[in-house]
Amino acid sequence: MDTIRVTFEPEGASVDVTRGVTLLEAARAAGLVLSSICGGDGICGRCRVIVETGEIDVEPTTLLTRDEIQRGFVLACRAKALGDVRVSLPVETRSADAKILIDEDAGRFRALGEELQEEVSFAHDPVVQKISVTLPPPTLQDNVATQERLLRSLRREIDAPSLQMGLKVLRDLPLVERESGGELSVTLGRRGGTTEIIQVEPGEQRGRSLGIAVDVGTSTVVAHLVDLDTEETIDAEACYNSQMAYGEEVTRRIIHSERDEAHSLRDAVVRDINNLVSAFIDRSDVALHDVVVLFAAGNTSMIHFLLGLDASRIRKAPYIPATTAPPPICAAEVGIRINPRGLLFTMPSIGSWVGGDVTAGILATGLDVTDRLTMLIDVGTNGEIVLGNRQWMIACATSAGPAFEGSGVQCGMRASRGAIERVSIRDDGTPELRTIGDVAPEGICGSGLVDTVAELFRTGIVDRVGRLVRDRSSRVREVDGRAEFVLATTPAGGEIVITQPDIDNLLRAKAAIYAGAKVLLESTDHGFDDIEQLLIAGGFGNYLDCGHAIALGMIPDVPLDRVRFVGNTSLNGAKRAMLSVDAFERCHTIARGATYYDLITYPRYYEEFMSAKFLPHTDLGLFPRAAELAAGAEAGGI
Amino acid sequence: MDTIRVTFEPEGASVDVTRGVTLLEAARAAGLVLSSICGGDGICGRCRVIVETGEIDVEPTTLLTRDEIQRGFVLACRAKALGDVRVSLPVETRSADAKILIDEDAGRFRALGEELQEEVSFAHDPVVQKISVTLPPPTLQDNVATQERLLRSLRREIDAPSLQMGLKVLRDLPLVERESGGELSVTLGRRGGTTEIIQVEPGEQRGRSLGIAVDVGTSTVVAHLVDLDTEETIDAEACYNSQMAYGEEVTRRIIHSERDEAHSLRDAVVRDINNLVSAFIDRSDVALHDVVVLFAAGNTSMIHFLLGLDASRIRKAPYIPATTAPPPICAAEVGIRINPRGLLFTMPSIGSWVGGDVTAGILATGLDVTDRLTMLIDVGTNGEIVLGNRQWMIACATSAGPAFEGSGVQCGMRASRGAIERVSIRDDGTPELRTIGDVAPEGICGSGLVDTVAELFRTGIVDRVGRLVRDRSSRVREVDGRAEFVLATTPAGGEIVITQPDIDNLLRAKAAIYAGAKVLLESTDHGFDDIEQLLIAGGFGNYLDCGHAIALGMIPDVPLDRVRFVGNTSLNGAKRAMLSVDAFERCHTIARGATYYDLITYPRYYEEFMSAKFLPHTDLGLFPRAAELAAGAEAGGI
């Protein structure tokens, strides 16, 4: 058999394989895990690679655009190497380490759902639901039209002053009635005062009524499959947002969208969502047909991209979005593949830079109904902060950058298997590590980075301005004129280091969040001591050592018993809104009622930001407990 | 040059033409006028013929379905004869004699619009309208999203508690706002309590806001183009309903529809409507884009066909339609080509056999608001009758058959150029005729048939049971054992005759209408003398000699000053509803409030029908004025 060589760029990893194997198999042989949900069946379209040189045999696919094909894209699972081949792995393919990680993530998110405070409850009354009705048979005496008989029967079951139905349902109705003898299963979608009949089916139809809540994050897309009748979360799945290929930061993506006639941003996230939906369908006994609603929460730009709305003015003064309350639409209108008549709801935004994910967070945490002064910090690429209670709410967004998500960091990676998530440093300077999945370390994620820098500061290896102090540890060294701390060694003999620029990035990120929190407090004449509840949200928050975060000056120095991690509140809020018309209505009240506070217009913000770039802050009086907390963390060990 | 022969079936007309001419040119050379609106440009798709044998050269077209092409259909204007060809003319192509007639019809309908009583008035407030709004520029202080700024501005202009917009509009909005600097032209569609934003355009857009009202008749489709702002009727156009190819009677078409997976009925009428719309666009300065609404009135089955709804139960006990109040939809959903976001409204029906055309008639004549006891008879293939006033209304349909529309009659034709429309017979038995267009007679239409039979009866040539009496006129003769009356001679030497079966058909038709009227009266304990207004509607009604109609016993014998022709009230009502939300709302009140009276369930109907088959009736006491009226008509001459 012929042996050929496949080389993967930019790693330069090479592997000798038998002529005719797929590029996906070759990648696996080279120790690279490409993104793939379908496992190589050519369905999910995630294992996209670019063939730079070499002869391949490619099967046709509809999962690549004409433009992508011209740029050399193939699906690795559908491309066989016929000679020596050089392949480039695009960032969205390379950065995801596939199904294993997604399962990890899914497991985490599954657990998160249980953690939330349950004081916020709404009547179970899903925005989309199936109900059974029986139409009495028509007679010469009661020869009312089929549509009117259905409306009459429905009005006996539900309170719906305005009932609408479209042409497709009207076409189906007489046929379904005849087929079923009048026993109908009717799917209703509700918004405001209007109830729309989305679908009529024969009553004996056994299918469940399912919905999917999706957190469309800047970096990660997370989906929960929910039984709309029992409220049970059946499955969870996550993947990276493929829009990453167009920029890690929102602003970069907006700039891309302005000249993006191919709607690549929309297509990317729709493909991600469809892949998550496919994953649910593939591994369970649910039918696509039974998924009748998808409920998306995301920042304002993410929702604009998803719906294909013009986002350009979000980044330019006076920073206005096309909409803060998009109407529910047919999911198929944007290419989302659930039931063809299923609806897509999106959570209403508070402003251009405080989106429906934050509205969802407020709903999920009950910030809008509590008497206690509460601060909610959603840690992510954009750190959003809400301050308020049942009387008032004010919200802002900080451009924290991707450091918390393990990006823009030399050895950074997302919080997935192999990532260092917890770090403590012994007094002799030796690090103790814990990785996700308890495997050999491959890189460091946000929470590990927070731990490392807090510990380096505590042990004096990093000083108050964030500089690595060379003579405090033998692990500090200089490479090409740049200081770095050697944290660990990988099994392959590589080193995981924290560089001076990594620390600078993290300090900028934590300073942005802290300064935002401080400005919000000041603008409402409050101090940190007034905060009665401090809620930290986000996938990241799950793994965060709260003491370290305070020691670093990332979150305000409030007593630990007032701090609570609340997990992915964006997803949780979306799920609640999906399960209750009242909750969704409440979201609109929240979005309208919260004041959007634009930090850019506030001159003090930059000043606060600069002051917060120290460890923990220029003003140590703001962090009375910081030293003690850092010590506590050390005492606790790992 | 080669000469070839083209033969047209079923006429058997042949013509020798140069090889390579189109079948449309060949037909013209053969003296046949094929239906064609575009004049042979391959656009209107009306000149459809079937090539039975022979070689032709055909240009590709999208105006024929795959199935039609397989059945041999070509567009005559796009098919060149290359050898001897035998061509079949389908009924819908043959029966229409094209543009000349349509212009005639359009002229008539134009005139009709002016004749109506104007006591019924509604506030001008079209169901679809364009309004101008100015969005204040966003500022850092007022950085409300574009959608919300639009809604805010609209709410200042109009009273719309529930304002909705779909994704397409939301996608356009920011771009249009930027392009226009905030001066927007917004198209709003309204139904019930909901107002939908259909379209946003830059404010300087010059286009008008136009609507089309359509009477979708069993035989004829009539359209008026209306300026929604000025209420002016700009143009009128009519054509035959191509569904005729699938049966002249509604029941036949329903039977066809039950196995019609190709939706040929829907396609036929949609094509007709699109052709009428194209005709408007072709000959005026209006843009398709400016036509934002189409308002259709028709009997319940016609509307079911148009919308593609299951009509099968309309013809089977207990006779229920899919709907009596179809929702407004996007016209593009059924393939109607106006503005891609334009709406299609349909008038609500009273019952399976009393449709939105009758609702429109009630609205147009103000039957529902008058104190006077009024009977409205809409004469057509289905003669609908309404009796009532502002207190109550009852309506029925009679199966009159197509005799009044000149069909099912040996020398019958539709009321178009060359049709004998008025007849009187001198005492010596010589007929005096008037034809439509004052040209040589080609056939006889419904009104001519009514005149003829009434005059034959008055002069004793037809007896009380409707039999031609042989010895009363030399024009009565027997052919193949069947009596007929020779009315006229065509220029080509043919004869226009009225046969005994023609008379029998007419008597059945007039008996059906009369019996329906009588049953409605009896069922409400009224007699003919109680009728304070007798309104005759329909295209047919325009040409009807009222005295003759009474003399024949077709309409009740009430004093002539109580009888009024009100023209095409279906079209007129649709136009009013299109121009006023209140009027459209009233239509729903009318449709819900009127009682549908099913003659089939009433045993006395058949008895009345049999009694009414005499001239004018078995009970002469019911027609005290009949003889006198007949004499008056004679005295008036032509």
C-alpha cells in the first residue's frame, strides 16, 4: 500500500498514512482533534479544513458555500488524501477539541441548571404549546366552517382574545380534521395578546412538545433541550461560536458584517445551532418535528447577527441597535432547522451593549424582584454588570476582552478537558495544579489564570503593578526580553507559561470589570458595602475562586457570604421565558425598565480603569479583605 | 418559401401559412382570435394551445407547467410551425376573444361603478396604507433602537394598540433610515386590532399606494385598480375565469379539485389575476411595487380554490367550507404577483354556498343598514338571493346554471362584442336585435335570451309551458325532431337560433331564482308585495330588461319603481372594504349576522321550482303586472 504524508498547518504536525484515508482520520493519527459533532458522517459540517497543496478526492457537500469551496475548504471527513497533502486548520476547526469537550461542557452546564436559586417562579405556561381539542362533527344544523369550529373549540379551552392562523394551517386543517375525526392536537404560539395557531395535527399524534433554549455567547453556544410539558431538561450540548473565525471580539465581527454580503456571521451561528439541534436528535428518541420553539438569549450584536439585522450602528455613536425587542419569527426564516413551523423567540435587550442575555440573567436571578441591593456580573468577553433591585436597575458593559475565556493568552485555552482550572503556589514557588478532566495539562483557562496571577501576587512573584519579579522564583525567566513564569510541563515536553503580556491582559480585563462596577455604584451614590448580594454569572464563573477574584481586585471586596455563583443565567433565563408567557412578558418589562448606562460617555470610567489595573487596586482601602482572602485560599489548598 | 397547413380543432379551421410562422399568427390568419393579453410577447401565457401532431419549434417558457408541457401545451405565440400541424384549442383559450372584448367589458364595468347608490359611506381608511413618518435622529441621550423609534413615531400618527413587524421589515429598517435620514414611508396593513408594518421605504419615494379589487366570478374575473389615497378607480380589466376548463359549474370544479394534486384550479385563477395585474401595469404608469393590496370577493368555492383550501366538503352534506373568514395573507403566498410584501384580503362568506361576493353585495347596497325590506338577487351561474333589512338577513343560493351567462345554449355566448343583448319581436314575428358593439350578430347572450323568450311568449310563439308553437311563426321550424326559432343570420351565412332545449334551460334557470326568492319570503312570512326594494346585481343584470324579466317570471312581479339594477356589487363591495377598515369590519358583522338558508333542506323548494317553470308561473295571480310589462317593453321598442 502507498504511504503518503499529510501535514497540518499552522502546527506543522505531519503524519504518514495510507493513501486514501480521509483527512479527518489523518488528523486523528497526527494527534489533532478536529471539531466534529457527527463523528465523520459528513453531516455536521464542522471539520472544515483548507487544502493548500496536494491531490485529494472530495465528495460533494451542501455544507460548504461556493465561496468556501473556491477558497479550498473541504470537509475533512469527506476528503481522501491521494498524495502528499498540506492542510490548514482554520481557527474554528482547530480551536474546538470536539465531542469529548462538548460532552464535558454539557455535563457542566447540566449541573449548573440545578444550582440556581429557585425563589423566582412563574406559572408553567409555555410560549409555544400543544393542546388537544375535539371538534364536534358538523351537522346540517351546525354547519359552521371548520376554521370557525376550531376557534370555537379553542376558546373553550384557552383564554385567547386574538387567535390567528396562517394559510398553511388553514390548508391542513380540513384534511387533518377528516383524518382524525375531529380529535386535533393544536400547537399554539403566543406573544403579547396574540395567539397564533402554528400547526394542527391528528389528535392521536404521540410526539412530545419540545423546546430548545440557547445561550448565543460571543465564544460559546450552549443549548438545552426541554420538554415543554414536564419542564424537564432532557439534554444539553455546547459548541464554540464559529463566528470566532471573523473575530474574537464583537466589534471586529460588526466590522466584518458591514461588508459581509454573504451573511457569513448569520450562517456561522445558524450552522452551530443546527449542529446542536442535530446532536440532540441523533442521540435521543426525539423527532425534529417535535421541536416547536427555539428561544435564544445573547448579547445585542449576537442576536442581530443571528437574525441578519444591520448591526453597524451598534459600534458607532450614538450606538443604537436595529431593535431591542425582535419579534418572534418562524425559525425557518433564518435557516434554523426545527419543526418547519416552529418559532424563534429572542430575549429583549436593554441596550446596544447590554443584551437579552443580561435580561435573562435578571429574570433568572430575580434581581428585578428582590428588595436587596444586588449586583450581577456576567463574566465573559463583554463583562456586563447590573446593579439594582425591584425599584430600579442600571446596567453597563465592559470590554473585558477574551482573557477570561482563555483567549489572547499565550498558553490559554477554553475551560475544557486538559485546561488548568485551579492553581495554588506553595511558598517555595512550586505550583499545584488541577486540570479539567484530571488529565495532563494542555493549557490554562480563565479561572486558572485568575488563580495563578492571584497566587503569584500573594507570594510576591508578581508585584502590585503586575510585574513578574525575577529574583523571587527560579521559575521566572526572560525569553526574548519578555518575562514569563513556567507553570507546568506538558506530557509532550512543552511548557505552559504565564507571560508578562498575559498578566497585563488579565489585569486590563479585571480592571475593566471592576471599574464598571465602581462607576455603576458611584453613579447611583452607592459604595461596595451597600451591595447586599453579588452574583457572578457566566460559564467562567462556575470555576472561579471567589477569594482569588477579590484578591486580584476583579470583583469588589464584599463579604464572601454575599457572593454567589449563579452559572449560565443567560441560558437559565431563556429557558424560564420559554416555559412561561408571564416570564417572557416580564423580560420585556425588565428590558424596558432597566437603564442602560454607557460607560464610554462617562469620563470617570477611564480613570477608574487605570486605578484598577494595580493589584488589587491603587487604593488598598477598597480591598480590606483582599490579603486575608488570598491567605485563606492558600490555606485551603487545592 | 415553404407553405404548410395549420389545422385548428375542434373547429377544423385550416390555414396555409409560410413555414416558420407562429401558431398565434396562423390562428389569426385562420380568423380565430386566441386569448392573448401581451399581444404575442410570450409574457401573459394566455395563448395556450395543444399541439396534436406535426413539427414545431418551441421557445422555453416558465408559463407552462411540466405537466402541461407533457400534455402537449405550447404558447401559440412562442411556437413556430415547421410542417403541417394539427392544433387543439383548449376551452379557456378558444372561449375568450381577447383584448377587444376585455376592453369592452372593462368599459362596461367602469361605467357600472358610477351607478351605485351612494347612501352607504364609510370613513376613508384603507386596510393597507402608506404613511410618512419622521424618525428623530438618535443621540447619546435618546439612543433608543431604530425599531422602537419607528414604533414611537408611528404611535403619534395612528391609533394602533398592537403594532407588529416581521423580520424582513426589521432587516430593511436600519438601512432605509440611514439612506433617508429618518424620513420614512411606512406601509401598514390592518386587520382587526392588529396593525402590521409591511414595508418601509425612504420617505422621498414617489410611488403611489395602489390596491386592486377583484370579483372572482365562476365565469368572469373582473379587476379594478384603485388609488388608495384618492379612492379613484384608475383602470378596470376583466377576463374569463380559466377554471372553466375544469367545469362550468362550481360542483364540477370541486370534484376536479378533490383529485387535483397539481393545484390546477388555484393556478388557473392566480394566472388570470396576474394577467389582469400585468395588463394594468403594461398600459399605465403604475409600478408593480406600488400595488400593495389585492382584495378578492368571490363565492366560497372560488375563494377556496384561490387560497388552495380543501373545498370538498362544500359539496357534501353537511356542506361545510374550510373557512368563512380567511385571514389576510401575503399575496405572494398563493403566487399573486403584486408588491412582494403586498397583502391578499378575501371577503368573508356567509356560508358554503353564499360567499363573500354576496357579503360584498350587502355592504355595497346597504341592505344591512336600510329600514326597508330589501331583496338582493345576484344573477349568475349561482343565483344568490338575500332578503332582509337592518334587523335581519337571510340568504340562499340557487343553482341557476350557466344559461344566464350564455353558456349551455346552442348559439349562446358571453355578453361581449357581437352578442345579441336586446331583442324585441314585431307582431308579424320579425325580430329586432341589438348587439353589443353594434356589430353583426355572432351569438346571443343571457339578456338577449331573456328578451327573446319573453317576446316569444308575448307574441304567442311560445306557450305557457315554454313550448315553441309551430304554426304561429314561419321562423319556427323543426330540425332533427327538435323545434327551434330562427332569430338572425350571421354575416358568414350561419343562423342564430333559439332551440327548445335553450328555452327549457332558461326556464329552469329563471324558475330556480324565482323559487328561491319565494321560499325565502315564505320562510320569513312575507309576500312579494312586502318587498320595498328589489335589487338586481351581476354583470348580467346590467343588460337586463327588467320588464321582460318580470314577464318571464324570473324576478318577482313588484312595481318597477321598486326594482333597481345595481351592477357588480361583488366588486363594488370589495373596493369599499379595501378602502375602509370599518367597512371590512362591517363585512365580518354581515357575514356572521346573515342566516344561511339551505334550499336543499327545504322540501317546498322543489315544488316551487316546478311551479315556476311555467310562463310566467302556474299561478298567474302572482304576476298581475306581467302582461302589461311585456306590452310596455314592446311599445318601447329597441
